[in-house]
Amino acid sequence: MHIVRRLLLPLLALLGILSAVPVQAEEMPTFTLVMRAGRFLPETIEVPANTKFRLLVKNEGPGAEEFESVELRKEKVLAPGASSFLIFQPLKPGTYKFFGEFHPATAQGRIVAK
């Protein structure tokens, strides 16, 4: 009986965590940013102010690319064809710049929190 309890409790805890994740994921607004040919598409992303959100980043370019924002303290480097995401805590209304370090002249964008 003791062995069953030792194995069953961690399994139930894991199931509880897994069942909670999709609910949270559905509630969080998600925005997509594509990196292609040294540019960000779209260059401006409007997000709701004071709301936690997810930014899905996809690198469709032939080389590595990076999303970086100094003021938001976020950075993500992606290999060609890779995708990933960043979670942002609620932002105050305003404009927050980001750039791609591999193409600084053309890979420029902004997140506008309204």
C-alpha cells in the first residue's frame, strides 16, 4: 500500500500540472512574429497593456536570427526554420523597441502596448 501511494501521488500531481497548462495557455493572448530575410514581420505588434502575453517567434530565413529587446530584457536566438516563444509580463502603455542583432540595419520592430 505504501509503495502504491509513493507512485500514485507524484503521478496525480503531474496530471494536475498538465491539465492546468492548456487552460492557462488558452487564456494568454499570443502574437506571432516572423523573421525573414533580415526583417521582422510585422514590424509593429500591438498588445493589450497590463496583460501578460506570449510572443511566438519563427525564423523563416536562411540563417540564424535573433529577437532582442534591451528595454524589455528579452533575447531569443533561433536557427533557420526554428520557432520558439517568449512570455512577457504585463507592460505599461507605451512603445518598446526590438531588433535583430544579425541584421541591425533592417531587422527593427516595436511592441506597442495600448
